Amino acid sequence: MEDYDIAIIGGGPAGMMAAIAASQNSSKVILLEKNPSLGRKLLLTGGGRCNITNNKPIKQLLNSFNNKNFLKHSFYTFTNEDLFSLFDIDFVQEDNNRVFPKSGRSRDILEGLTDKLEDVVISCNFEVKKISEGFVINDKLKADKIIIATGGVTYPKTGCNIENYSLTSQPLTDIKYGLSPLITEKDLSAIAGVTLSDVVISYKKHKIKGNVLFSHVGLTGPGIINLSNKISEGISYNLLENNPDIDLEIAIDLCPEYSREELFDRFTSDFQSKGKTMLKNYLKLFLTNSFIDYFLSEINMDSEVQLSRINKKSKNRLIENLKRFPFKITAFNDNLAKVTIGGVDLKHINSKTMESTVIPGLYFAGEVLDVHGPTGGYNLKIAFSTGFLAGLSASEK
């Protein structure tokens, strides 16, 4: 049986970063990955371009997370500047502080990480099925310490598996889908591919501004997947026990730059001065052209009616739906969920080291922890910073 100082389970961004940090101080580090190669999920991020992090100042960045106090030490221990310095490539910053490799290739990030693993034993096609007493893995190898960076439940084709949560007796919170497209009750094939820009999507008290993209089965885009976190957090379910039962409504404010009163005043004026204009042509001032016919059909208004022929009741219905256009949601599109909400309970993890307070010598990093953020590089930031801190802490003790 082979002995190692540190065994890291999971060859994603958190696991690779943990291995890089651990190998700085420990002579025998092994990285175990169930897939034939490292970083399969990393290659998919950012649409294959790898949105490696979000470059807001750390204090602003921390305010974007559900457990910012837990993440504070790891973010200051391993900053974005530390991350960029690992790579011999150029980066570009795009809207909303998102950072990508200038090449637009996620593989450049993966290769930059693997180049730093020259002092690490890498064992791919190694699926960890059990960890016995004394940190014996699959009865094949033993480690003084273990770092678990197995990810969550999203993208199962990349190796994420809900069974990974049962590798240890570490306490867990409810496990849920995060950053997920939403499936609607109605078929949206007629408008699949249409994007609504900078609209406001609401669910109960939550409101998020962003783009909405229509797919054949429902809604996606940054605004929707960020709102999905609020929806998922507000529903009682646990993927370790059951799938969510969803029956709810969200609404889109299609004209957030106008209040209802402002729309009413403008419509009153325009319907008189532009009375011969057909409604579908007039609405081009407010809606993307490819969405207008669907919108008018859903609210049962004639697209070719002239403005002068629209009565007050119809005008009010038009305004109400422009400000609150509803969609019935029946499910998360779980095959496309980007992150996991919930995981290893942070009450039993030392935020200064990422070590379990229940099982000494056991560390956790990345998505397996009960930390998550919005789309836009935030969740890879969690993976890299917690991974580095876990590897560094395990190697120093």
C-alpha cells in the first residue's frame, strides 16, 4: 500500500489548485481523478472560454456570496493577482468585471494549471469509493491528510456525483440545484433564441436585472439563472432525499426604464398623435422585434390594430403586461444547472484552514462546500481560493 502526505480527491479547479499549493511544502502529494483527464468541467465554463474569476475589489466581491465571512480568509490568502501570476498568458476583463483568457480558450487555463503539477502524482481513472479509518482510500493507498474537492451535483457527465457526499461522515446541509435554467409550462419554441436585454425578473420579493434568453423548453440567460438561486433557496427539498416539486410564477418587467404611470402618459399621447400606426410597429419602440408577435398573442391583442382604436381597458392590459409579463415555472433544467447550492456544513469547517473540526486531517475545497455565488466568475473564484488555502494548510501542519 502506497503512503502519501496528502491525497486530493477531485481533479477540478479546486483540486488542482489544492495540489499546486500542497506540493510547495509536501514531498508526496497525489491527485485522484475519476475521469480520464483533469479539468473536464473547467473546459466547459464560460461557454468554453473560461470565465476564470470576477475582478471586483475583494470587499465588493465578498458581498456577492451567501457566506461571505467564511470566504474572507481564503480570498485574502489567494487573491486574483495571485491567480493571474500562475499563468504565462494575457487576460481580458469584460462587462461586469468578468475575466477571461485573451485567447478565448479554456484549455489555456487547464494547461497552465497542469504545468504547475509537475511535483504531484496524478492518478486519473481513479474513482474513490470509500475512505476507511486512517485515511485509507479504496484499500489501495493511505494518506496522512485528505482534501476533498469532488464538486457538487451539477454536470454529472463531468464526474460530479451525489454519492461523493457520502465519502465521509462530515455534516451536510440540504443539497440543491443552483444557477439553473428554468422550464416553463408553455412550449416556447416559437421564440427560441430570442433575447430580452436588461429586463427585470421578479420572484416574490426578489428582483434581478439581466438578460433573458428563450429556449425551446423555457428560460435561461444571466438574469434567469441568477434568479434561480433565489427560487431554489426558497423551496424545501434535498437532492439527497428527493427532487424539487415546482409550481410557481415569475414575472418579467419588459420596460424597467418606465413606470406604469409614465407608460400610461406616453401611450395616451402617442395613441392620439400616431393613431394610424399599427400596434406591432409601435411596440418596436419598447420591445425587441422578434418578441412582439408572441407577446401580443399571449395577451390576446390584435397585432395589426391601429393605436387610435385601442380602448382604455386594452391600453391598461397592455401596460400591465409590459410591466409584469408572467411565466409559469414547472422545473429546474437540472442537466444545465451550473453550481450546487448547499453541501458540507460550514459550521464544522475552520475557515482559516478549510479543515474539518469533526475529523482532523480532513479538508474540503470548492463546490462541495456550502458556498455559492452568482454567475460571472464568482464560483471559480471560490474554487481557486478555497483550494489554495486547503492545500497550503494541509501541507503546513
